[in-house]
Amino acid sequence: MICDEVRRMLGAYVDKELELTRQPDLEKHLAGCPSCQAAAEEINNFSSLIRMNIPVYKAPGELKAKIQASLRRESRPKLKWFSRVSLPLAYAAAVLLVSFAVPWTWRTLSPAKDQANHVRSLIAAHLADINSSDAHTVKALFTGKLDYSPPVVDLAEAGFQLIGGRIDMLDQRPVAAIVYEHGNHLINLFVWPMASRKLDLDVQSDRGYRFCGWNKAGLNYLCISEGSAIALAEFEDEVREHTHL
């Protein structure tokens, strides 16, 4: 096995989901490759952080009964059922991944105050409160609803299409979430005032998602996407240039 092949399987291996037939070769490679050992340890540490901080909620009995009744009524073929729910499930999974990334950055940069709160606060029910490619329209969404004015920039010429914005919750306060699209991938740009816990992150990756962050003029900027690391780095450069930061 080569390192690239091993790295693609490390997530499944750490989660004990790797096919048993692949494990011997992978473990043999790990035994002789310090670099892949370190990558496996990093994934394991991140998984442990999630398990320690993710909030656990017990579903009410009424909800459980409704779900069971709905499943009993479901009589359509499995593939049709999957096509109806695959997109909502995919979005929910992406939002959860995003919510894990933020508390991890706090743990990396400074002592965590309430890790679980960050996880709970970022779980959004929708992508945007307003859908628009006009920067002024999106910026108007935040006027009067936030106690600061987040910059909203048009980056269409650089290949990053503004598609809308929403007001989200982070660190127990409302914050601006500005959404862009690049190719087939979405980029969420969170902007909020923070002088004490400043973000300073180069592009980092975990399980298919990339994120980076910085702080300027009293504002934290956190970008998260499932696109490539190169694209996210270019997006950061464009935001910095167009906001004169």
C-alpha cells in the first residue's frame, strides 16, 4: 500500500468501519510509516473530541411514535425513498461537520468555555434567510438585526457566486453567515466581532471538509466548505482583498 491509498482509508479504519480484508495491509503499512501513524492519531483525537462534546438529546416519545408510524406507511421502493431524503440528509451531515469544526478551532486556539454550546448553536435548519446574488441585498438582511456591520462582497468575477445569507448563532450570540457557491460546492463564511479569541487558521482539512479563519479589525472570519483546499485558500485571498483586510 502507498500513503495516498492508506490516507483515504484512515477515517474508516479509526471508526472500525474498514473492511476486514483491508485491515492487515493497512496495519502493516502503519507499522512502518510514521507519517501515516501521525495522520491516524490526528483523526482519532478529533473523533474523541467530537464524542466528548457533542450534545445528546433523547427524542420525545411522541416523536418516536410518529417516526415509527411514518416508516410503517412507507411502501414505496427503497430507491425512490432515498431520492426524496438524500439531499436533506446530506445537508444535515454537512452542517454537523461544520459545527464540529468550530469547537475544534476553539480547543486549538484557546481554552474552551463551552464546547457543546458551539455544536448546538451552529446546527441550522436552512441554508439562507435570503437568497440573492446582490451584495447590498444580502447586507441589508443584517442591518438592524446585528450589532455590527459584516462586510458582504461580490466575488462573482473570481468564480465565487454569492447566493445568500442568514443569521446564525455562535458563541451564544447572533452572527452573520454569508453563503457562496464555487463550482458544485458551497462556502459558508461566518463573520462576527471577537477581540479576545481571535482566529488564525491556515486552510485545514478533516473528513472531506476544509476550513480556515482569520481576524482583522475586531472581526473573526471563518470559512468552511467541502470544496478543495486550493479553492478555499483562493476564496480567503479574495475576501481579504475585497474587504481591504
